Amino acid sequence: MKFAEQDFIIQREPIKKPDALVINSAAPSNIALVKYWGKHSLQLPMNPSISFTLNKSQTKTTAQLKLLEEPQKNTPFKFYLDKKHQPDFEPKIADFFKRIQGFVPFITHFDWHIYSHNTFPHSSGIASSASGFAALAKIITDIEKQLYPPRTEAYYAKKTSFLARLGSGSASRSTEHPVMIWGKHPKIPNTSDLYAVVPDFEIHPIFQTYKDSIILVEKGQKKVASTIGHNLMNTHPFKNIRKQQAYDRILQMADYLKTGDLDNFIKLTEAEALELHALMMTSEPNYILMQPDTLKIIQSIRALRKKTGLPVCFTLDAGANVHVLYPDKISQQLQQLLFSKIDHETIYDFI
Ligand code: DP6
């Protein structure tokens, strides 16, 4: 079942308005295999992307809501990370609330206190905005469930991803497991630019045991926000080639995920990671997010693969950290031959 933007607009008044509400949620991070890079209009992707959901790196959020006497023009809220008020995070959340209020008008009827906690180290550079906005979007659809007549689970799932997208594009892929596709692909049924979907094919068992170990080359905030990088794609000299390639690669990746073709999975995953950074290095202005140790780690992964034949590969997001992807059955060997030799903190995650 596909939904259009109008399907997500609530047309009626709530059937009840409780004086207070407390809602908890949790959402995972994700790592793209074929990357979302470039966007237009209001958070619509230039090309489709596909990702593994990362189960261990989660944002847990509690929202405490109090009914206001009158709905406000802008939703009043305060955001706390690890119980500490964090005004720095509030402008992005304020934008999010403004973008979604036409679809979920009830949010303006409440005063919000939002308490979040990440199960991975704060500012480790892993995608906390994806898990953060997905957790908040889940809370909002949960409230919708309580205030309005029931809709189908498919509707709530798509609406959660739709709302999360309006906070951060990659957040749209942090709402379900184990693989999500965001962006309309003419050859993959039910895909949409508005929200991410779980593809309707079986993932090969080898990928159901996959691990993602994130080697933290650099901690702290990203130097260049993804949003700036996305916008640079609008005038990028390789824009059209990149777009076409991403469409082709989604089909290839879907095929490898179905068949368990590890050799080609590795080739394509690494090609995508390097291409993402090549696009940054060839935009105007250009910039480099990799650090010397990023390259050293990439080289040691490739050398290890060549020497041992172990099916290990890397991917990158918009930063210097290296995501090491491998099937669980080689975890011990990698611990000995790779992770124990690297002088950076590693976060062990799984699909
Ligand atoms: C390189 O989702 O962080 O991680 O929509 O502006 O919030 P905004 O961007 P964001 O971009 C993520 C880009 C990426 C690739 C990916 O996750 O697909």
C-alpha cells in the first residue's frame, strides 16, 4: 500500500485531549550501503538509498506533555540530553516541529519536555540525529494513535518514517528492521520519496548475522553538516552521473542482499563509501572529512582481506569514522587480526 502526502494530514479534531501524557520510545541508528547524498524541495532525496538498521546504537526518548489552554503558533518545548537542558539542539527540533505541524496539528496543543539518551557515546559522530528524530517521530505517531480513531499498522509505520524524514533524511530509514530503502525506485515496488520501506524480498541469512563495528577515528560534532553537503550536490559537476549510478546500484545491492553474494556486496559497499567522499572532494567548495587514520584503517582492512580472504569490508558516513562490516562467524578472527591492533575506540553493533 502506498501513501501520498495528503494521506498523512489529519482532517479532524482529536477525539480526546488528555491533560498530560508521558510517552517513551527508542529508535536505532542506521548505516547506508548506497548513500543518500543530495536533496531537493522539503527533504526529498536526489536518489534512493538503502541501509542496514543498527540495533545497538539507539536513542531512547521520553516526552512529557502538558495540555495548553490554547494551541500555540509554534510548539513550545525543551530538549534534554542525559537530563541536561541542551539549547544547541533546539533549533533543529523547532524546524522539525514546524515542518510536521500541518500533518500532526495536535502537537501545538501541548507543552513538551523531551528527554533523550543515546546508548552509544555522545558525539561519537555516529548518526544520533537519525535515531533521535526516528525516536521522536515514533512518539508523535504514538500520540496520534491515542487521540484519533485507529488506522492500520502500515499507515502508522509509513507515517513514522515520513515524519522522521522531515527531521533528518536518514532518520526515515531508522524506523524499521533490518534493511530499509528510502526514495522512489521505478523498479522496486512500493518505494517512495516520502518515507522509507522495508523491501519485500528475503534478506539472505548471512546478512541477518551481520556486524558493524564503528572505529572512532574522530569524536565530536561533524565539521561540515550533511545538509551543506547535500545542497552542494545541486550544482555538482557529477550530479547526473551520480544519480544514475545510485539508481543502478540500489538494484545491484538488493540482488546481493537476496543472494548473499559477499564478493560483490563488498565491492559495491566500498565503492559507495569512496564515492560519497569523492563527491565531497569534487564539490564547489570542496572539503575532506577523512583523516589520515581513516585511510590507514581502510588500507589495513583491504590488506587483511587480501591476505586471509576474510569477507570484511568498510563503509563511511559523512565523517572520518570507519564502519567495519562482516558476518558474525568471523568476529573472533577480526578481533585478533584487526580491532586489537587499532588504537581507537570501537563500538560493536549488529544488524
Ligand atoms: C552521508 O540524513 O544527516 O550519512 O537530511 O540534511 O539531515 P539531512 O542529512 P542526513 O544525511 C546523511 C548522509 C549520509 C548518507 C546516508 O545516511 O544515506
